Amino acid sequence: MKRTAAERGRMGSTATATRHGAMHMEAIGRAGFWATVERHYGGDPHRYMETLRRRQSRSEPDARLGCQVVRTTH
């Protein structure tokens, strides 16, 4: 049975988190955040966060991701 891209991605990220630990995952997430802020938002983290919140509230996809990101409520 073929796995979807989402399933393969989830499996890979789980393996990476298991192998390297939570501190590593936090560090690469933080680095990715700041790289995005610098590259696409002129160094303004508040503008980036506002954009994320607006997209999340409208369930707008980010074309750069190639998929719909939906906020789940638990």
C-alpha cells in the first residue's frame, strides 16, 4: 500500500524527533521562524504572527506549503 505524502512526512518527522529529541526540534523550529521573518517579512515578527493568525482564522492555505493548513480544536 502506498503512503500519502502527509503520512510519509509525519513518519519522518516522528523519527527525527525520536532520534534527536525535543530540544533539537525546538531549535530548528525557532531557526525556521526567524528565517521566515527575515526572508519574507522584513524582520518584523509581529507582522508574521499577525499574518499567521489571520490565515488560521480564515483557514487560508499558504501557497508556499502546497497544502491546506487547518487548525484543529481539541
